[in-house]
Amino acid sequence: MPDMLRSDPLAFLRNPRSKKTIKVPSETRYIRKVSEKILASLSGLRLDEGKVFDIKLCIEEAVRNAMVHGNHSDKRLMVRVTYQVEGDKLVIEVEDEGAGFNHQAVADPTLTPHIMKNSGRGVYLIRKLMDSVVYNDIGSSITMIKNLT
């Protein structure tokens, strides 16, 4: 008689689509490691290069902003990145331990008075490349959603 398949009550913990969390100190050398880990988890989805580029750029911009602007490059403060594929969407949350910021006050870097400014481009790119972008009330957390289909 063939072996019966047993239900594994802990299978959800090994599911590659389950929610994953990465915590890193506010050191920019970890930015690429975060994006590489998330992109590696998507490798089986056969995404086109453009979509992969958009996701990578947005992860790296959000993590850099959390480290540099949110945590003021304080290596004692952590950045938490949570990600999960939900159906046909990738949901990524990046949270710092800082006081937050007013994301609505970030000027459009494509407008003439702001073209030469050294900041604001990352927020602009994230808004343009992701399908949904939501900040928490104080601006210390960003949730980005990218449609994968």
C-alpha cells in the first residue's frame, strides 16, 4: 500500500510566498543585499527585465531613504523590510525607526524650480514605477505594491 501523504501543519512556514522580513542596520552596504534577497525570491516567476529593474530600483531607493533620511545613518537603528507575493502582486514594506517625514511635501523634481535639488528623486521614482505607494501617518513606513502580471 502506498504511503499516505501527511498533512504538514508547518508547511506555511516554508512557503516561498509567505511573508518574509529582513532587518538590517542603517549601513548603506546592506542596501543591495536586501534587494538581491527579495529578487531571488521572485526568480521562479519569470518576470521581464523591465519589471525586475523597477522593483530593484524602488527597493533600493526606499531602503536608502529609510537608512539615510529616516534613521539619519545611525548604525544602531534598524530598517525592517517585509515582503510577500499576494496573488499577482508583490507587496513590500520598508520601515525605519526615525521620526518620519511629510511625504506629501516632497517637491516634484521634474519641475523647473526643483530640477537642481539633490533630493526627492527617489520618492518620485517610487511613485512612478510602483503600482501603489502608501505611507503610514508619520512617514516612517512605506508600502509599495507592484503588479507582477
